[in-house]
Amino acid sequence: MIDQAAARLMLTIAETPGARIAGSVLSDFHPRHGRQLMEANLLMPQGETLAAPLDLDHDDEPVRLIWSGEHGGYGYYSPGADWVAVTPDRLSMFGVNMPALLVRMLAQLEIVGGAEPLALVPDAVWEIGNVRLPGRSKPVPLWVARRLSDPDCWSAFVTATRVRPAPGLRIVLSTTPTGRLPKQMFAGHEIVGVGDVADHAAGIAVDPALLAVRIRTGTLPADVPISMSADGGSVTVRGKRYTFTGPKQRAIIRHLYEAWENGEPECLTDAVLEAADCANSVNTLTKAFSGRKDWQEFIKVEGGRCWIQC
């Protein structure tokens, strides 16, 4: 068992470029929690480092280590020209054991089929499979990603979503804290910070009930005027939520939302209806949304074009 402090440390290490941490940092600042992670097989030795980080005599900057035959080991000279030896245990680097982390993180989730995680982006994005969540009649595809706040990792993630489009709804569990995730949203994808849905009594394991509620309610940053649920079933505009059940209506909303999100909101109405597979007789949005008028509160139609206005 790892406690919450160890779980937070694990997620922090997972966000570093190589998912690694120096042994000196663990021993100096996280001795107990680092030991928990190593005993849980979540951290493993990975070579050596030749820098001693956070040395108080050097303004907290990493100090390059040198080999001394006289002293028989690595170390550095202090500002007073005194030799400071660095013991072998402090030279070790420790890396995240990603297979073990994924097992621990997903331990409480029911994965359909039990397939092994597939790396879609090396060392950054993994396809887990379909997961069953409380209150949902159908399993939901699940990915796990790390370092989504890094521009290169985010770009690789975006490419992966385009190569393998979401079939309606896909959950992406991210080791990146929610506050550091890009504000850009993708239709069909619900990105959730692991820390937001972890079971506090089980370290880093995701709580299925919390995840189900998080997916159902969603979140909307204060400066984003419109958001669409990952499954396309609802859209929230300036705090008001609109729910759509018909597949063609959802397709229309998704099309217009993606156009708005891409910065080119105006669409040809005929093209929108065609993309939604509407019949030839359904040649206006009024007919497509027959029986309700609330869509007119945020969708504007003029001169053969339509767009979301928020």
C-alpha cells in the first residue's frame, strides 16, 4: 500500500521527461515515500547520474560530479575547496515502472477482455481497452497518457486521436494535473486527471464511481463559453446545458461544435445536414430539430449558413 503523499510523488515523477528521479532527491526530500514506491515496484533503478541536484552551497543548482582517484569515488569541491564525496546510493537514478503503474492505477476498474495495454505513442500514450463504469450500459474505451502539458507530447496525443478517432466517447486518464492540461478540447474525448478520481484509501488506484460521476458531469473552465460532453449528448453554452438524444441531432451539434472549436464556426447548412446523414426531405435545421426550439438559443442560421453563437 502507498499513501497519498507517495501517490502524488509517483504522478510527479511520471510527468518528468524521462519519468525518472535521482536517488539523491529521493533520499534528501522523499525518503519514506520513495521507499514506499520502490517496495511497491513502482520505481526501479535506472543507471547513474553524474550530478548532485539541489546543493545548498551552489544556490540549489545541480552540481556536476567528478571522479577522484585520490578519494576513490565521485564528488565535487565545495566553494571552500573541500572535497564532498557522494555515496553510490545517491548516484542512482530511478525510473517509473510503467507496466506496474498501469496495473496499480487500473486495479479497481473492470477492463473488458483483459488485453495488454498498447503503446500508441512510445512512453506517453497507451490504449487500455474498454472499461465498464457504474451507471453506463455500454463499456467505454480507455486510454492513459502522461506529460500532456508538454507541447510535443500533446501534439503526439492529438495525432493519435486523429489516427484512431473516438467511437462516441473515449476516456483519457492523465497523470498531468487537471490545472496543467491544455484547455483545448476534443470531441469524443474526456481527459481526466488521475489525481481527481483516485481512491484516497487505495493510493493511486482510480475509483470507478468517481470516474463515472466525473464523466457524467464534466468540467468547463471559467473562460470557455461552450463545451460539449465527450459522447456528444449534451452541450453547455454560457452555463446552460442542452441535451440531445437523437443521433442526427447529436451529429449536427458535433459538427458545429468542432467548427467553432477550430476557429471557423460558419458552415454551409446543406453540408451540416449531409454530414449528419439527414434524409433529403430534412433540408433545414428546423426540420432536423423538429419538436424543439431551444437549439435556436445558440445556433444561428442565415443565408444558407449556420453556426454556434455564444
